[in-house]
Amino acid sequence: MKKLENKNAVITGGSDGIGLGIAHCFAENGANIILIGRETEKLEIAKKELSKYQTEIFILSADLSDIEQLNSLSNSILELCPNIDVLVNNAGIGKFVSFSEMEIPLLDLHLNLNVKSPYMLTKHLLPSLIEAKGNVINISSYFAHRMLPNRNTTAYSLTKGAINSFTKSLAFEIGHLGVRVNAIAPGSISTPQLSRNLESLTDDKQEAFHEMVKTIYPLGSIGKADDIGKASVFLASEDANWITGTILAVDGGLTTN
């Protein structure tokens, strides 16, 4: 039997990158998926990709940085699938702007999308998760506690630190209800966004990035989206039924130094 057979999973930011990698691994393991993203066209492409697994795939378009949308979004999720077993809070933003240049609108965008949205979406879906004895997986980052040269991450780092605290405190608060809450803190992952970021650099800076990876990652490479997907399957499955409040580093050993 597949590890997530007939489970129903909501994945935010699921149209590409880490979110889509998680969706592939979930569907491959038998889960029905509700993908949430901003761009309908990208969601449709992702749905077509996932159709090969022959599980149910639903898509919902929403701007998760608009907190006012979350109540109606949650109602739409529950109309599609009243029983939610897994919520993956993956959607997020990271703009690496120096502390001195950070403006309130951009800071608010980080807080809304990276902190308020997972907080409130989890709150709205909690009754369904309690009914299913389900679990929540938050996607954090090593940037919550590990900084890198030339990366200005104050806004991003504070939001991922908040997600770690949210994960632990909510796990403590609702564990008696049978709901587990964990987080994954990825290292650098090969995604379309990372590729776009690298392509915007000069050849020298691209080479410097690849050399840095060889230096600071004990395994000598960055990760793939399905590395996070496989870890998410584990945390969502019964294999992890005595794990809650954990921040799981899936980072090629980056945070060992």
C-alpha cells in the first residue's frame, strides 16, 4: 500500500518549484491533491503533469498574500474536499534587500505571505485536520538561523524564524487533539526561481556560486525539489506518527557548519 493512499493534501505554492516537487511525491504515494497558486495557467500545467498518477488533482487560484482572501479560499478548499489530512504551507517570498533599504510594503508582503497566511490557513482548516487526525507541514529555511555572505535576508529570516516558532508552539498546543505539526528547512534547491536568479548574474558570479556550493555543502551539491518531497511524504505518513514539533533540516549538511 502506498504511504499516503487516499489521503487528501492541500499544498500552497504548488504550481512549481518545491511545492510541485512535494505534489509529485504525494500523488505518487497515493494522495489526492489540492494545489493552490496565483497563476491559473501554471496550475493547469502542474495539474496535467500530476494526472499521470491517477489520483484526484484540484487547483485553486488565490493570492495568499491577501489575508482577506483566506476565509473564502478555505471555504473553497472544503467544498472540494471536506476531509483534509495534510496541509503543506509552502508558498512564500524571499526578496534579499538590505536592512537599510527595506520598505514597509515589502516587509508587509513577507509577513503576510510567509507568516500570516500559513497561520490563518491552518486556523481555518484546523477543524478538518482534527477530524482526520491529520498533520501540518510548514516549509521553513536554513535562513532562520544560518546566514551567508552577501545575502541580505533580515525580512526573510525573521519570517522563517517565526515559522519555526509557530511550528513548535502549535505542535505543543494541539498535540492532544491528534494533529501533528512539523517543518522542513531546505537548503538551496534547484528550482525555476533559483535558475532565474542565477541567470541574472554575471558569469563570474555564477561560477562563484557553484564554487561556494562545493565549499559549504558537505555533500557538494544543492538539492532537488523531490528531496523535499520525499521528506514531506515521510512527515505526512504514519511512519512519522510520533514526530511533532520538529524542524527537519534537508540541506545537504549545510547547517553542520
